[in-house]
Amino acid sequence: MADKNTKKKQEGQNSTIAKNRQATFEYSVEERFEAGLVLEGWEVKSLRDGRIQLKESYVDIKKGEAWLLGAHISALLSASTHIKPEAVRRKKLLLNRHELNKLIGSVERKGYTIIPLSMYWKNGRAKLEIGLAKGKQLHDKRAASKDQDWKREQARIMKKG
């Protein structure tokens, strides 16, 4: 019994699989959504091992459905012998119709981009946090970097004094 409880606590604490840190630097995120993923068995095993990279991935909308493209999931060495794993295959995102309509409207009319922000476990299922974002200009990136440095300096000052 004690083993099961400690395992659940560990999953709760370390539920994040991967983060796209570059996304918040390149884009200003306006709104966030949670989406489910349609995955194959070997992909779930690889996610449990943390073998995913979201850095160059993006979300595309085709025929009223959202798809994750460019996410690289490395196959485990012990993957099945009868399946040939594709590391960079497109994965369907599961969103409800209201959320899809909002995303489609924002992308087509307002010029937004949909980017994956992080992937995590929720109730034993892999979820993807996507963001409705606009690209930052170079001066916006510099200002964000300057603000981040100032906050770090403030934290050092407060810690000493």
C-alpha cells in the first residue's frame, strides 16, 4: 500500500513531461487552452520516459481539426518489433468545438499563431497546453529580457537585505 501512495505522489509532483521555453521568448501568449492528444502506444511509453521535444513544433488547423506538427518523440529501444515508429508524425489534438471555432477565428482573422507551450500528465492522460500567441518584435524581446534581469536582481537584493 505504501508503494502505491508514494508512486501517486511522485506523479503528482513531476507531472510535467516537457516545456517549450523558447515559445515565451519568441511569442507573447494571449490565451491558453488544454488539449488532449491522439497517441500510439509506443509514443505513450516514450512520453513516460520523457523523450519529447517541443522546441520546433507548432499547431496547424486543417478541415476544422487541430494537428500538432513538428513535435519529436524518440522511440524507445524496446519498442515493438512489428511497428516502425515515426519520430515526427502529426498528432491530432482533441478540443471541443467551441474552442476550435475560437482558435480558427483568431488565426484566420486576427493573425494569431497557435503554439504548444507544455505537455503534462493529468489523470494518467497526456495533455498539451497550447497558446494563442502573437510574435514578438526584436525590441519586445529586449524589453522582456531586461525585465527578467531586473526581477532576478530584485530577488538577490531582497534575499541579502
